[in-house]
Amino acid sequence: MSYYKVFGLEKEPFSTSPDPEFFYNSTGHETALKRLEIAIRLRKGLSIIFGDVGTGKTTLLRTLLKVFKDENDFIFHLILDPSYKSEFQFLFSLVRMFGIMPEFKSTIDFKEAMEKYLFQKGVEEDKTIVLLIDEGQKINMENLEVLRTLLNYETNEYKLLQLVIMAQVELLPRIKKIRNFMDRISLKYTINPLGEAETKEMIEFRLKAAGNHYQNNLFTDEAIKLIYQQTQGHPRKISMLCHDALETIVMRDKPRVDAEIINSLVHQEAGV
Ligand SMILES: Nc1ncnc2c1ncn2[C@@H]1O[C@H](COP(=O)(O)OP(=O)(O)OP(=O)(O)O)[C@@H](O)[C@H]1O
Ligand SMILES: [Mg+2]
């Protein structure tokens, strides 16, 4: 039997997969999501969301896709790993993804095919084309130049390609080196780790999302305080520690996670 069933839960509350169902709307995440939605609807062009490791960038992307899932005027494409080695490889993969492979296969032909497609969809059919790129810190200089070219395609009123990049902050010095790239960013936002009150809310939210409808205080307040101190509000770290804590109380046959449980896990991890 899975450990979480012991608590009457239907699902695993602290899995580390980027599942929108378990996405707690912290002030920072909600602001990022709303602003992204607006930038896309207004066809502003380039949006970049920065965030440290495990702060919820991938989950945010998946949640954004969910926001638009029933809207046929928006066409989304998602790149989870943009570590293409060359401009050719990147463009080749883009035209394939967009379903517009040209007869001749050179970078110029690819760019022309992209421009034609964006124009046809964006102007003649009035669709909004959105390219979402996760792990943006993996885009090399050559391919950042490709993206800059794509962002040049525009009408007098709007950009033809909406580009959303999620990245760790290492990307920043690289884009600063490319002339005009910074000026093209219409939305730049950084997701910060959660505060203490939000850490508590995130834990409670995820328990509820997993099917815990009865408030039976699975985590004491002291335990939550320690979780916050240990994780500094980083969502992935919070999830992992809570997961380990629940497993531990099942093994030790305890009713709830208290400070002692968290302390023992922290010491265990530190190899003490
Ligand atoms: N707002 C949130 N509410 C609830 N859980 C969250 C939230 N943000 C992140 N998480 C959880 O934290 C974990 C890491 O999230 P995610 O993979 O989205 O982070 P990331 O920023 O993409 O990490 P990386 O930098 O490693 O790519 C996941 O388990 C996710 O469910
Ligand atoms: Mg990620």
C-alpha cells in the first residue's frame, strides 16, 4: 500500500513532478502567471521568467498551457530542452515542430518558412502563435540570435511570435551580450522562493489537492517552521522534505510530523 493511503489521501501529495493540479498560487507564482497571460493575449513578443532551481518554472509553464487549453485562437509549441548545438539544428527542429518543413533545407530556407508561417497564421488567420521554452539557460548564443530574428517578425501593432522563456538566472549575462535583446523583453519577472506563511499554505494546499479534506494537522506548526528554515521556501525542497517526513511517520507509526521528525531528517541528510 502506498504510504499516502495511510492518511486517507487519494494521491501522492508531495511528488516532485510539475503537475498543475498541485500548483499553489503563491503571490509570486500568481503574478508571473497573470502577467504572462496578459503578455500573450496582447501579443507583446518576448517574456522571460527567471527563477532559481526548483522554484516552479516548469510547473508554471504547464499551468499556463492549462489556462489556454480551450482557446482555439492560440497555438502553443513547447520546447522542454533547448540545448541545440547549432543554428541549423535549432531551426530544423522548429520547422518540424511547426509542421512547415521547406523543400530546401538551409538555415535561410528555414527562416523564410518560419516568417511565411507566422505571417499566414498570425495575420491572415488571426491566430496567436506561442513558443514556450523551458530550461532557457541552455540556449546558446547562436540560438539566442535565431530567437532574436524570429522576434523581428511583426506588424505595426503586434509581434507575430510570442516567446516565453523560463530560465535560471545564468541566462542573463548571455542575453546582455546580444545587442537589442534586452530591449526586446516586454516582460521580465523573477520567481522568488516562498515566505514562511506561504510555505505553510503550500503544504496545506498540496495535502488538500491530494484528497485530505479533513483538517487533521498532519504537520505541527513547529515542524512547518523547521521545514521553512531548512528549505528557505524553495518549493522542490519543501516537497521533498514533506515527502520524506510522511514516509518516516508511517514507518515509525506516528500520527503526525512534528519538529523531532524534521530535525532527524535534516541531520540524516547532513550526514550527522
Ligand atoms: N507554486 C507551487 N505550488 C506547489 N508546488 C510547487 C510550486 N512550485 C513548484 N512546486 C513544486 O516544486 C517542484 C519543482 O517544481 P518545478 O519542476 O516546476 O521547478 P523548476 O523551477 O522548473 O526547477 P528546475 O530549475 O530544476 O527546472 C515540483 O514538485 C512542483 O510541484
Ligand atoms: Mg524546470
